[in-house]
Amino acid sequence: MKPIEFKEQNVIFAKNQPEYVPLPALLDKDRGQVISCWQLSIIERLQILFTGKLWLNCLTFYNPLQPVLLSTKRPFKVKK
């Protein structure tokens, strides 16, 4: 699974940090949210198809856990 670029993105987190994978995202400061898009490999798609499971691993660095949401639907309206 890898983060992918999308038209509405306005930032890339960890762009110059080789220890991390760069994260293209839509940063909405008014709503306090960050949205990213991820592409699954064929094997990952099959694993989800057969197991029905998707795991989420959040690095909190010992800070409180922030709310997260996994979705198959675009979480914002597309401007035309």
C-alpha cells in the first residue's frame, strides 16, 4: 500500500525526510483535518477481499490518539 498524489492535494508531508515515505495530502486547516489517498497492490486487494480486514497502525509518539477514519469514498466534494 502506498500513498498516491491526487488533484486536490495541497501539501506533501515528509517531502525531504528520507526516513519516511512522502505523504501527499489535502490539508484543511479550517476543519483541522488531513486527507490522503492510498493505492493498494493486487495482493493487498485480494487479501482484503478474502479476509475482509484492513489494519491501521498509528504512531502516536506517546501522545493521545487522534480520531481516524478509513473509507473507500472520497471524503470531500470535488469542485467543478
